[in-house]
Amino acid sequence: MVFIGNNPVRPVHSADNPYLSRWYIANSIVFVSYTHSLWNGDRKTSKRYGKLQKSPEKQLHDMISRHKDETLAFIEARAKVGGSKSETSSEAELVSKDDIVMSLEK
């Protein structure tokens, strides 16, 4: 979950882990304020930024409040899936939490 007012939208990638970008695209929601320059023009948004959603709110605290239920449902759904050990391994599961944190710190 990411909330962006008017800060730049950054892609998530890693030279060390080629699966990180695909994992991020499949497991992210990025709420971006309707006032962000990303929405100006007719250009297509890149998947590298995750699943972008235009928020009708301008300020971060308003965005978080508006999308609270959606955020909690998203996290709850991911927690249920992640808690099941019977699932088969996939590329998305090969990305560790440490890889994600290290990539975001770079």
C-alpha cells in the first residue's frame, strides 16, 4: 500500500532479484492524488509503478482515511494467503521481505 500526494511516483526494481518487479506489480496498490502530474495528459501509466489508483482526495491524511477499508481488506486478503503453507511455490514467493526492504532503501 502506497499513498502519494504530489511526490514523484517511483518504480520498484532490483538488479539482484529479477522477480521483485513482477511481485510488486501483483501485490501493490498505489493511491495517487487526483492532483498529481501523473494524471496530466493522455500518456499511459507504466506498470512498473504498481497498480495505480487515482484517489479523489488531495491530502495524504484524507487519502488514508478514505481508503482505510480498502487498505485493511487488501492486507487481510494477503495475510490469509500468506498464512497458508499448503500453496505451491511460485516466482512471487521467491522474493523475501529482506529483498524488498533492501531494494526500497537503495
